[in-house]
Amino acid sequence: MAILQQIADDMNLTAGTLSTKITDYVEFFYYKIQRGDVTLSQPILKTIFEGLDSKVIDEIAKKTAKYILSEIKAQEGNVTYEILIEHFMKWNRGNRLLFNRIKQKGSDMFVSKYSIYRNWSEIQCKTYANMFEMVGQTVLEKSFDSDDSYSLKIARPDQVV
């Protein structure tokens, strides 16, 4: 226990915050191992996505969304707005990627920045948008830009239009 307190002190964290970070890390990798996920390095992913024909992005995003949603259903049963968000946040945090939820009046804005490649960002944006739509949410905006980032604006469940 003393070593954990020392690490927390070195990282300028409370013991509780360090404990949460450790739990998130272990849970993330437990699910990756449990589900048989393989983690590819950034240079490999960048090479793959640079060579990807942009005409197939929509199809990839739809198929990816269906697959991921079926995996979440297998783990959770009923998939709600908050369960989707919980999984998105956990995956991005586990992969050490910036993914922020910005609560707005009647909606949530999700902003992410990747350093892999524009096609990757576009696939992520469209995959998440498809998943929200598949569980009955309204996607108000989705955009991806040249600096490998994307944003989604989703109506909160009580604001579905």
C-alpha cells in the first residue's frame, strides 16, 4: 500500500484518483483480453488508413458500428445512450486518445483528436454516429476535418427530435 501512496504522491494525485486510474486500466485491458482484441501500433494503423480508398468509409463505418454494438449488447444487454457513452469514453481513455464529452443545453458534443490519419478520424466519427442512431438517438451534427479530429453533436435522450 505504501508504494501506491508514493506513486500517487509522485503523480500529484490522491490515492482515490490513482485507484480509479488503476481500475480503469485493468478493466480496459481485461475486456480487450477477454474479447480477444488485438492492439495495433500507431505506425501500422497509419499505413493501413493512408492506403484506404475513401469511397469505402461509409460502408466500413456501418459494418463497424453493427459489430461494436453487438459486442456491447453481449456485455451489457440493453444498450442505452449512457452505456454507449461509457464504452466510448473507456475505449478512448484506454487507448490514450483524447475524447471529450461537452454537455450543452439539450445535447452533448463529443470531440476527439487522432494522430493516425484523416480516414481513421472519419471512420470513428461515422461509426459512433451510426451507433447513436442505431439506439434511437438523433445526431444533430458530425464533422471531421483535416487535422485528424472530429466532433459529434447528439441530442440527449430527453431531447430527441
